[in-house]
Amino acid sequence: MRITIAAFVLVLALPAWAAPVQQPHSQAELVPERAAVTPGRPLTVGLHLRLEEGWHVYWKNPGDAGMPTSIAWTLPQGFSAGPMEWPAPRRIDVPPLTSYGYEGEVMHLTEIQVPSDAKPGAQVPIHAKADWLVCKEICIPASADFSLSLTVSSTPGDPDPRWTEAFAKARSAAPLPLAGWQATAYRDGDTLLLRVAPEAAGAPHLHGLAFFPEREGVIANAVRQTFARLDKGYELRMTVSPQPIGELNGLAGVLVADPGFGAARAVEIDVPFSPGPAPAAAAQAGLGFPTALLLAFAGGLILNLMPCVFPVLAIKVLGVAQQAHGHPAKLRTHGVLFALGVVLSFWAIAGLLLALRAGGADLGWGYQLQSSMIVAGLALLFFVLGLNLSGVFQIGTGVQALAGGIRAKNEHADALLSGLLAALVASPCTAPFMGAALGFALVQPALSAMLVFTALALGMALPYLVLCFVPALIRRLPRPGRWMETLRQALAFPLYATVVWLVWVLGQQAGIDGAAKLLAALVVVAAALWAVGHWAHAGRSARMTVRVAALILMGGALVLAWPQGQPGPRSEARVGGAWQPWSEGAVSSALAAGKPVFVDFTAAWCVTCQVNKRLVLTAADVEQRFVELGVTRLRADWTNRDGAITAALARLNRIGVPVYALYSPAQREPLLLPEVLTRSVVLDALQRAAPRAAPRYAISSEPARSSLAKKESP
Amino acid sequence: MMKTFAASAIAAAVGLAAPVALAAVAAGQAAPDFTLTDIQGKKHSLSDFKGKYVVLEWFNSECPFVQKHYESSNMQGLQKKYGEKGVVWLTINSTTPESSNYRDPARSQQIVKEWKINSAALMLDPEGKVGQAYGARTTPHMWVVDPQGKVVYAGGIDDKPTFRVADVQGARNYVAAALDESIAGKAVAVPAAAPYGCSVKYKY
């Protein structure tokens, strides 16, 4: 039997100083903290694993799949090795599975006890055999045999300077016992609640929590853990493993906090379940429920003025104006149905979003547009609407209702449908106030979340409801006449512009070939609808033939435009010049270097984002200020689905783009800028965040650093 | 026409490909029925084997943990031993054709021959439907189903989560224990244990 075990190579390191052992996709090194062994003093030895990008190794509980790294020691008489330590892991999602482990590099420390009778001058041979599993899409086992020979010395030697940072990092990543905080755990059916609350005032403000269970079979690893702020403390909600192992009496494992529980970023948790249901704790996410409703309502109202909704809704007003002199009762029904359509479509989109998130998907608001198929579909839809406004064809009911036709066959259905459509076209736009309200909604129970979305929908529908219910307003609208036809045709152009933008978005997602196919489909659609319009008054059979042919052509166009396969590669090419691609690491390393960081959470399909980028973020005076203040500019591109960005947004209590976060080294929490930027808003924020720009602040906030600098200068 | 177009655009927005949430079948639950085609092209359903003990083994020939149990002849030995006692051993591969670990039926037939696999059938589940219905997470990941169709064991094959062939010796084999205890009319002492190995390479 021949079974090829991939790359099962054992490399014997030379005794003396252990050389790094190279394995496929990973490299291992055994590093003593000091070159000398001192009698009676423990020696720390680190197993350092460096991984190729995209590859990972596992934590002590690997989660859904994997194997923990292990090390076996062979030591001289009198020496003994303690347990290998595990820095706090991270979540590694390989849908539909989730593992716990490490990416990049990891250092596992082990303390070796040295007997007090070790003779100075003697050589101490240390042998260790390490096994680890390195995985990306596939898994490769790796092993290394290490041999070190250390000299016993009565005085401890200096730590190896090449490794002091790695040792310090490993120690700071180690979970510490929970101190200064109270942890409680509850089980409520299939839901597990872990609550932490500071024991005294002045504790850091948390943005997020992640729990890593010590053993398998406790929580459903792949299901999203939801974080909420309570009136006193924080709560993390998890789901019981559907494949439970053993008794579940409490929660034991590691809890990681952003930014940390004071000195520790990660703490050890071992709490039994408290009896009974969890006491009700008022959730507060910066804003209360009534505030969130109000903000959502205001956001919905303003949504009407955003560039993606305005052209469509302007047409709607024309329709109302045309009916102005009809029956008031009919008009009122129309208004109510339109509002109902808006509410229903927001419910559908939000309900699906909540369901998918409950299923563990890393999605946020605007997820619809992360699918290139939806983008292509919307482009076709807007194009057809535009052709209709231009008068290329007149058909049926839907378009006429939108365009304000008075002879619609089924006015009720039209009103409802145009409401649905209005909400659909609104999705690329985020209005002011919306971000905070929706961010709040997503950490609430489903019912409260749906109420927030309802408030948003009602806000959006309000102007039309008012218009339809107050006849006095309608009478103020100009009388229908030729001007309406002119305006109608003119309004086709904003729609065509929208199509151009959607083609560009698709180009970002599916490449130039995808965009070209969509454009070709638009030509086919134009030809089909032109034929329909051209022969609209031909004989009955000719008319039907043309319509059937047009239908077939449009079906063909849809197939043609349908984007193939997966979204294209992350369009990092777009992140050019002064803007660097975002990552958690990029933020923290810039902050560690004392630089302020500006993060632009954006997406190609987000109109508001694009407007802000072009009019504000790349404006000459703003750019100049960025350079003067040494701000690191990072762009998080959410055009395609990206779990890391969704998680980062969640920590900022947001679920959609745009979000503009300005981090300053002196402050723990980033400053969030409004969704609609102006140059003065950005410039003011930069002024506040950058101490160097305002010496007055620099002196008052960092006296320690300036006195240190004086002491060091000769 | 316009109306249907708009309606289908909305339906498309709402009916977005939902990410698959992994279901799970734990010990004590009824084993859901399924039908899969084996590498010879023959269809098998779990319900065909009602009245018999059935072992479900999740398999991927390219996974070092699966190789551990075949290189040591541990898996073939169990398949043969319990096959002779009337236990139906079904080996299932849920690897997606998009993965480099995918082996088509022809190649799988060669592997069965080379490795002398003794299970009743090796079945491919390229869409991952059966794997996800059971919540198979690793290769290997094992289920033991009793003659009444109830799961009596779900989890790892043994208690030594390593890729070393030598660790098969001296490991406590949970599948053999569950079969022995259950056939003897006793309660299964360990009905669930953590599965270990490579992740199942699902289509996503």
C-alpha cells in the first residue's frame, strides 16, 4: 500500500544553536530566551512558528477541524518542562466551518525547571519534537526535531536581543486571570450568555468581545457571536453546539476584548452557569431604542434626497401631480399602498439579513450589492426605466405607474410596486443618521431590529403620504401640461448616469469582460424595446410577434449579462497612491508608531462613499492636511463580501458603509465622522486628532513623553 | 413585463444565495435518510439498510489524518471486522470538485483498490449536502447508526488527535467501542467525542 503523506519531512537541527526548520508553508524555530542556564532558575524556551500568508496553525481547541500544535521534550535528569503556553487565538472562518488558531506567526512559550545542583560549565542537551498542522484550503502535517546545547552558568546571561520582542509579544498575548471584572454565564435553551462587568469605575470601554471555548462540543463555532453593551457591562451571545460533547455546566476558555480589560487583552474564563434565566439587562449601544427609531426615521426621510433615490422619486411626484385633480380617496389609497410597498421591501431585505447573520454569515447593510448578479440586474432595470422615460416604448403598467401614467390598469399594484422599487434602489445610499441607527438595530433582538427598519421605511415614505393626504399641498403643485413630458424625458438622464455607475461597479466586481457583457446586454435590451415601441401601433398579430421576439431577446440579454462565477480578485489596485489597503494590523502598527490613522470603509456600489471620496477625501486641501499631519490613510474595500471588514464595522457599532474612522495614538476610541462628509468636517476632525498640529494639546496631553525627551537629550 | 422584471429583481435581491449553516446530527437523534451514488454508479439510501448497524465514515484520500488510519490498516481492519458481523460501512467523500483534494469516481476506484478499502461503498457527495445535513466537519468524522435508525455514536474515530501512524496503537477507538457495546445490548459509554482531522472541503 502506497499512501503519500505530503511532505512528512523530519529535519534534524544541528546541536548547538537550533537553526530554523523549513517545512512547506511554515518555518519553525526553537529559541531559548537566554543562551545560558542558571542553576535553580527556570528557563523560558519559545517554539516560534512563522507561516506563509493565508496559512494557519491551530489553538489548543482547534474548533471545527484541525489539530493543536504539540511539543514533546527530552531533557537531562533533574530538568522538567512545564505545559506549553497558548497565546490568545483568532477565529479562522472556512465556511461553513470555523477554526481557532494563528496566522502570520505565533510563539509558544514553555518554562523549563533547572535543578539547583546543575554544575556551572556543564553542557545541557535539550531535545524537543514539535508537531503541527498547517492548513489553507488543504492541510499539511509538519514536524521538527530540535536539539540545543546550553551551557550552565552561575550568572544569568542577557536575553537574546533578536528575540526579546517576540518573547514580549508572546507574553502580552497570553491570557491572564480575570481581575477587576465580574464574569457571569447563563444558559437559556440553545443560547449561551457570557456577561462581563467592571468592578470599579474607570475601566476601559469595550468595542467587542470574542470567546474561545477550551474544549470542543460547547458552542457552535461557526455561528456569529453577538456583542452588546448593557447598562452595566457587556454581553456576548453564543449558540450551544449542535454536536454537544459531555456535560455543559459553564463556560471555560479565553475571552478576548477589544481593546482589552485593562492590562490584559485576553483573560481566562471559567464560570459555571448561574441558575435561572439571565436577569434582564437594558441594552444600550451608545443610543437608546427611542433615539435609534428617531434616527432611522430621519435617515429614511433624508434618503429621498440621496442621489440614487432622487430621480426615481421625482418621477413619482410627477405621477402624484398628474392625479392631483382626481379623487382624493383614490390618492390616499395610493399613498398608503406606496408606503406599504416601501415597508415590505425593507422588511424583506432586513429580515433576510437578520436570518443570514443568525446563520453565521458575515454580512452587513448593502450586502445585496456585494452580489454582481444584483448589480447587473439593477443596471438592466434602471436602463429599461430610462428608455421608458425617453419615450422609446410604452408598456403595461409598472413603468407607467412610475412615470406617472394616469391610465394604469391596476393602480393599486402599481403603487405597491413602486414602493418596493424605491426601497430597492435606495440600498446603495446611506443617508446621515442611518449608519448609527442600523448599527444599533443589528445588535438588538429581531423584533426591535425590525422596528428600526420599519422606522427607516416610514421615514422614506413620509413625504408621499403627506402629499397624498393633504389636498392643499397637491393643489400647490403646478397643473399637468406639456412641461411634465419634458421633465419626464429629462429625468431619463440621471437614470442613464446611474446605469453608468452600476456598470462601473460591476467592472470592479467582475472585471472588464463582465462589464462589456453587461453593456452588450444593454444594447440588446435597447433594440428589443425600440422594436416594441416602433411597432406599438401595428396590427395585432404583428404587435404580438414583436413583443414575443422582444421578450426572447431580453431573456437572452439577461443570460448574457449574468456575471459568471465568483467576484473578481479584491480590487486592491484601486487602493492606490497615498491610500493603503486596510487591515487590523496596519491600524495598530501605525498607531504604535505614533501616527494618526484615517480609515475609509467604502464600496464601489455605495454612492455616498464615492461622492465623499471624490469631493472631499481627495480634495487638494484635505490631502495636503493628511500629508502635513502624517496621517496613515487606509481604505477598507467592502465591494465584495469580506468578513474581516464586516467584523471591524461591527466593532464600531456599524453594519454598512460609508464609515469614516479617525484613530489617534493618544485616544483609545476612534472618532467616527458623519456619513456625508464636508471638507470642513474632515479638516476639523484632523485638527483634533493630530497632536502635532496643535501644540497646545500636545503639551497638555503628553507631559510624560516631553519630559522623557528632555532627560535623554544631552 | 415591466412589473415581472421588477418583481424578479426584488426576488433576486431577497433570494440571494444563503450561506449554508451547518446542521448537525448528534447521538440520540434519528439519522436522517439520504441517497448517494457510489463510485461504481450505484445508488444507496440509508433506509435500504434499516434493521442493520450502519457506520458512516467521512473520507478524503488526500487528508493526512485519513491516511494515518489507512496507512496503519486501522480503518480497513475495522471495515472488515464489522462487515463480517453484518455492519454496513459507508464511506462518504464530501469534497467539492473545486478543491484540489477532489478525486473523481475513476480515480476513487483506483484508491479503493490500492488501499484495499473494505467498506460496502465509497460514495461521493460533491455538493456537500449529506455532509452538511449531518454536520460532518472533519475527515475522518464518524457516525454509528443502530438498526432502529438512531445515532448511537457521533464524533472522532479515537482519542488520539494526531497525524502520526504510530498513535493508532494504544488509542481508544470510540467507533469499535460503540459498536461492541451496542451490539451487546449495552449503553454506549462515550456517545460523543470531538472529531479531529482536516476540515471537510465543502463547496462554498
